[in-house]
Amino acid sequence: MLLNRRQFLGITSATTLVAVCSPNALLGQSLLNHPPQGSSATLKTMQALPQQKNRLLGYPINMTTPSEEFFAWRKELFAVGLNQFAFNNVGNPFDQSHIAYNSHAFEKELINRFGAIYGFSPKNIWGFLTNSGTDSNMHGLYMGRTILKSRTGVMPKIYFTQEAHYSIQILRDLLNLEWIVVGTERDGSMDIKDLERQLNANPNHPALVVATVGTTFKGSIDSIDGIQSKLKDRVAYLHLDAALFGGYLPQTQFAADLLHEVSDPVTGKKIKRYDSMAVSCHKFFGFPSPAGLFITDQANFELFQKQFSQIHDPEYILQIPGTITCSRDAVKPAEFYFFSSKPAFARQAVDAKIMLDNTAYLLKEMTNHYNHLQPTRANNRSNTIYFRKPSETIVNRYSLATMGLNVDGQHTPFAHVVVMPHANKEILDQFLTDLGKDGS
């Protein structure tokens, strides 16, 4: 029931007001009592999705259904109460929690296990499971901004390229940071010489640098060591956005690319290559819900926590959490723990090899049969092939992402295929066949 202004002002009884503003009155009895036909229709539409899911080629989402063992693990978690009542991972998983109903033990072990494959020292590691890759990036940039400002008293400037994920632009605005646009090489990776020029042009500000390992559209890789070579003698913080590539590279011959620490060939001392990293759980791993890993070292966390304590009163939860978000999902860390066992890492190694082999196959076939589309793979670590945009029929059928790229000074529409584990040769062959039928 809708009220006009005269009718509303004419209501003088509080009881009448409550009655009029009750959910039943506002929504209408007919709506509340209406049979759930809309829900049934929606569910019926969704039933067709599993049969179509393998055609999703344009975005970095692993559409493979997790193994039966994963769903059995879910049942084990349910049996002990997880998802039956309100568990909450508020606070620091590496600290004693005043609230017992959490999955911090799983969360801490997750960070330790994944930290090990990224080369973090087991005695110098901190992190937690976030809501998404963007959430992980937000914590990295916030931590970097806080540490750099505390060291210098000056707000840092943030350096990243146009090829970085669009979330970095959003977070830059959210954190009120001045953005320095760094140029790119032909393959889309950060131009290290231009980074040096930009750093030299801004000598009075600390540098918060975002390196992308697997750029969103081209699959380019910013050189971590190249960036670090230009950050010597600078107050700087290097955050690594490895949302997709961070999932599979550790299980390949390129695992060293993401190592947090390496030994100096002369002194033998450990050298830190970056400060923090973000990895998505729902991309390569195929975890059926958006989530992310945020990992840094304990030394960085302690510097950050010292500053964080000045804006956070720990009395309520009896600790300084070190996280932006307060209440946090306890289900995701416990479920994603399944993906951190030795058998799980072994399966990921198989998936990673097949995925990169299939990427090479797709590039070869497109080059042989559709070279006019200019298919390109940025590097041999990438599972992405980008090419001139085909027809809207192909774009829609395979949910291809599209972008305009500068080709010889002209804005030219391109599309890309991200070869995820579900995109087997049968799917890729069908895609190639449809390209041919389409006349692309």
C-alpha cells in the first residue's frame, strides 16, 4: 500500500504508523503469499548452466567441478558445526582469539603452506584469507601506504601501469594516492627504464609500486627483479598482484619467479624480492567462491601493526587484528584448506602443465589457420591468447572479454581466451571450428 503525503501526515497514532509500516503492509499480503513460481523459474534456468560452463573462455575462472573429496571435506566441516551457526574469523589468525568460534587454525596453516611454496621463511610470515583478490590487493596497498608514510611522514605515490587490474585504479582512489603511470614494453609488461625516469622525477615521495604477474588482458609479467633494481636507496614498498599466475606458477618449472626471498650469489645472504602478494582462490584453483590469499612477512606486519594500533582500540576483541575487515568469513579458510595438501598440490601441477600445453596448442592452431587475427601470447608462462575481435556471435558464445588496443596508432578491438583447466582440447577445437564457420 502506498501513501500520498496528505495520508502520511494524517497518521497521528504510533500504533497506526507501526501497522502501516509493517513488512506485510508495505510489501502487500498478495506478494508475501504468492507461490514461489519466480524462484522455480530461476532455478530451472540455472539448471542449464553446468552444461554450458566449459564454454567460458574469456575470463580467468576455473569452471572444473571440484573433486568428490572436496565435497566430502565440506560434510566433515558441517558435521562439526561450520555453516550450522555463526563462526567468525574476526582478528589475527596468528594471535590468540577471544572468540572461540573460528577457523583460525586452518587459516594460519593455509598461509604457512602457501607461504612455503612462495619462498617465505616459516619464521617470518603473516597473512590471512580475504574475500577476493581485490580485497588482498587492498590490504597490500593499505599496508604499504601506512608503512611508507610512517617512515617518512610523507604520503607515498603509487606506481603501476595501464595493464594492471582495474581494481588497482579503484584502490588508488580509495586510499587517496597520487598515481604515476608507468609505460609498458611491447608485450605489455612494465617498462623498467620508464619506471626509473618516473622515480627520479619524484624524489621526495616514497614509492608504492604494484607489480603485476599476469596482467588482466595480455597476460604480461612485470619484472620483479627489474623493479627492485630501481628501488635501491629508495624508501619503497613492492606489492605483487599475482591473482591468476600466482596459483599455477609455483607448480611449474617457473616456480622461482615468485620466490619471496633468494640468496645473494656473492654473500649468500637472503634478499627480499617483494613485500606482499595477492593470489585469488577462485581462479586457477577452482574454489567455488570468490576468495583470496594475502601474504606478507612478519616484519612488515609488525611495522604496520604498530601504526594500526594508533587508530584501532583493541579493547573490544582483546587484540589488534591488523586487518581492514573486522568480521571475516570462517567457512572459506576451512574449505580452501583442502587445496593446500600434498595431493592437492600434485593435482595442481598436473593441471598447470596441461593448461600451459593447451595454451601453446591454441596459439599454434590460431597462427596456422587464423593468422589474420594476429593471435599473440605475451610469454611462455601465460595461459592467455589475445587476438583481433571476432564476431559478436563468437564473443557471446564463449563469453570472451574484449578490449581496444592501440595497433599502429589505431584503436583496434581485441578479444582474448584464458585457457583455464576446464578448457580442454575438445573445447578449444570447437572454438577453432566455430571461428572457421564464423568466417573470422
